[in-house]
Amino acid sequence: MFGATLLLAFREIRRHILRSILTTLGIIIGVAAVITMVTLGNGVTASVKDQISSLGSNVFIVFPLRGDRSAPRPFDEDDVEAVRNQIAGAQIVAGSVSASATAFHNGADWSTSVQGANTAFLNAQSIELSEGRPFNSEEETAGRNVCLIGVKVRDAIFVPDTSPLGLEMRLDSVSCTVVGVLVERGQTGGPGDADNTVIMPLKTVQRRFTGNDNIQSFVVKYDADYSSASIQEALVGLLRERRLLQEGSDNDFNIIDTAQVNEALGAATGALTAMVAVIAGISLLVGGIGIMNIMLVSVTERTREIGIRLAIGALSREVRLQFLTEAVVLCCLGGLVGIALASGLSWSLAAVIDVPFVFSPSINILSFLFSAAMGIIFGYYPAARASKLDPIEALRHE
């Protein structure tokens, strides 16, 4: 019986194909909007997490703050050494400095930034190489003129499809030998472009570019078994003591916990995605109301048919099942079309806004089931109304 009812439902939908398409538009748009918004939201969340993870996991980034009328007071190597030796749970502590520079090679030039760091800094921030090697201890200690370059610097001044390893380049007036190429990282959530940078040993940049021994910022990679809050509290206390800050005065430095930033941004993007999905879900309800409206019209149009069926022995529940099936089939077809439309939209928009396409089977299945539920909820009243018609009165209907 159910199979026959299903065939009748498809026959009625095909007989009024244009009306059926217009009726399901609300469901199609609702399903497509919900899935697209959630998929893009998942892509944005994944992109944000990738950017934060490029700063390193379980990492504090410490940098000085500018005062009201003064330049920020930098750190020095003694501060870095004190944190390394006195903070329990600190696995890697490494300082960094940076400056703007122009890179030259083979007659080409490119504006970039030069960063002074050591291998420990690269390890703390999970910076990897696509080719070549990191600095060795002798190069770091002596401040040799060697460098690691980002992919944008490589592409801008070196011959395409050739390895720059072992070649000489110049940063302003400082020559250096390329010993490694950084993997492509994109934006990292901090200032500047992580792919448009040149990394040299810390002492080299201090001596040849900044002209002092200051540390502009440093990273602290901590053991995940330790509480980040307790480590941060100890770090604040140590730095306040070393910087001779009076009790009650504000810190003249800031500490960023990448884990907390990741969690906060993930929660914010998740909440935004949920809010947009709820708003888009309203169109599903509107579509459901459209289904109810057209099914009521269908009951009125087919009153005589209903009367004939009831008169020749059809049960009320069979009439109710027929109209309910038609409503559910309409909504399910709309849901399937909406899912197909959402897949294309999500893939296209993800490419436009440069976020990964994160396919979520759960939201697609849930949207389909929700559209089917709309057919049951909004199709039940018209179906019940059809099943309660008086056969005699229905046969008299013109």
C-alpha cells in the first residue's frame, strides 16, 4: 500500500510540476542556506585554527607595550635566560627581533622583513623548512651571514624552478647565504606576511640591522602537563620583578596565550555560525508554511477525487497517508536539491574567501531529516482535513 501511495504522490507532483517546483523553493533555499553557512563557518574556524597553530601550540608570546608618552621598553637576553631557568614548565624560551629590509639578487629587488631568531624559536613556533637546513649552533653563536627565506622572497628574486640553496643574496647592504626555504604558511594572525620574510641568526640581525642587543619579543613554549594559568602567573611575576614595576602599576608588557586565543576565536566563529544558521533556518519554516498552503489548495482541488475514493471503500487513514506522503516527498525532493545546491555554493564561496572547504556529513543529513520533518509537521493538517471529508458532500463538490 505504501508503494502505491508513493507512486500516486509522484504522479501528482509530476502533474503539477511547475507548482511543485515553486512550492519547494522555500525548502530548497532554506536547506541550501543552512548547509552553506555552516560549511563556510567550519571553513573559517579551520582557517583561524591553522593561523593560530602557525604561532605554535602551548606557546606564550611576550612583547613590550608602549607607554603613554614613551616607546616600549625592550627585553634583553638576561630576561630570556631568567625565564628559561626560573619558570617551571617552560620547555623552550627564545627571543626575536625584526626589521624592514630590501632583498636583492641577480638584479631583482623585493621589499621584505628580516627576522632575527634561532633554531629554538623555529621549533617553538613549529616553523618548518620545505628544503635546506636550519642554522647550526656555530652559525647562531658567531652570528654568521646565513638565512632562511620565505616562499614569496624566493619567487620574487630567484630564478623560477631552481633551488636557491647555497646562493648569495643581499638584504640592504648585508650579504647572506641561503641555507633553507620556509614552508608556505600564509597569514599567521600577527603583523606582516609570514611568507614574505627572511630569517637570520639573532646575533646577526642585532649586530647588522638593529645595532643593539635588545630583544623585541620572545616566545615561551610550555609543557602541556602544566597549567597555562599558573605558568602565566609566574611569568608575569618574574617579568614585573625584573622590570622593577611597583605594586599597583600596570604591566608594561603583554602576554598572548595561543591556546586561549585559539579557543576564544573558535568559540566566537562557532557562535556566529550557529546564529547565521538559525536565521537561515527560518526560511525552512517559511517553506514549510508554503507546503501547508499548497496542500490545502490541493485538498480543495481534489475534493471530488477524495469523495470517490472514500465512497468506494478507501479508509480515512489511507487518504491521510496519501496527502501526508505527497507533502513529505515534496519536502524531501526540496531537501535533496538544496543539498546539491549548497555543495556547489559552499565550494565556490570557500574558494572566493580563501578558506578550506570542510564537508560535514552530519549537517547535510540533519538538514535533509529536518526538511522531511517539515513535510510531516506542515503536511499533517491538510492530510487530516482530507481524511475527514464527508464522502457525500465531497461528491457534490464542483
